[in-house]
Amino acid sequence: MQFKTEELYIRKAIEADLEQLDLVRESIKYIATWMSIEADELDGTIKHGFYNGWDLPPNYSNEAYQLLTIEKQNESIVGYLALTHQYPDTNCIWVSMLAINPSCQGKNYGKQVILELINYLKNNSSLNYKKIALSVDLKNWPAVNFWINAGFKDIVKYLGDKAYSDKNFAKIVLERTI
């Protein structure tokens, strides 16, 4: 899968991208506090997944997972998009992660990527996707706001603890029709 916007080129990640992708992952480690995990749990996850396999839902193979780079056209990588195909069902594509380097946030890159992904999926009917889904940590207010503004307004599931505390976590699963 590859597509582009006016400013960005989105393509399958290759081994030569791993250093830059890990730098993006390093730059967003602050999200660990919203996920109720230690920041060092995010260390090296891009390289590890690329070489050893991704942490996927049961009964899903690495072929179902796709890591895409987001780069400014003819420039450097500014983020990545991770997708799980046919999850949680065959007519859905799951956004496992959308990450934009904080130095590049606020430029509508994330929105451009998601809108163009939707267009790509609409225009490639052979993929047969009818919806896009994702989960977002409720403590991650910037992400909750981003996804709702991107049209992901259907809350289809709640996951996590029932009571709030600094150590508890909760996520909502959001969905959008293509």
C-alpha cells in the first residue's frame, strides 16, 4: 500500500527506514503515561517488530500487519502509520498506531494521512473494506480530539478499568465507515 497527499508520501517501511522510525517512536514516548505503561517499554519496538514479528491479536500473522512511513515529499520521515488488515473482522482495517513527530505536529499531517487512507480504501474496492477502527487511550486527550475530528464518532467498545486513577487505564474503540 502506498499513497500520497499534496505534502506527504506514505509507503511501506523498509529496513533502511528503521533508525528514523525509532526516532519518531522515541519522540512520542510521552504517550506512555497516558497508556499506564513505563516509557522504556516502547524502546526498540519498531526494530523488534520488523525483525521478530509484531505483537498482534491471536490468530493473526505478520502478513496482516503493515508499517508505513510518512515522509515529506523528497525529505525526511515525519511519522508512521501501522495497520492491521481484516481486524477485528474481514471488512475492517485497524489503525494500530498513527505517530507524527512532535516537531511536525500541528501541520495537519495526521489528518491528511487519514483522509487519504480513506480515499485509497474507497478507490480500491478489491480490498473490500467498509470501515476503519482503532482504539485510543482516554487519558490521551489530544488523540481523542484528533480522531473524533477525523470523523471517528462511533464508539463501539470500552476497554479497561471502571474507575479512574493515575495507575488505571481505559480505552475506547472508535469506528468510521469508509
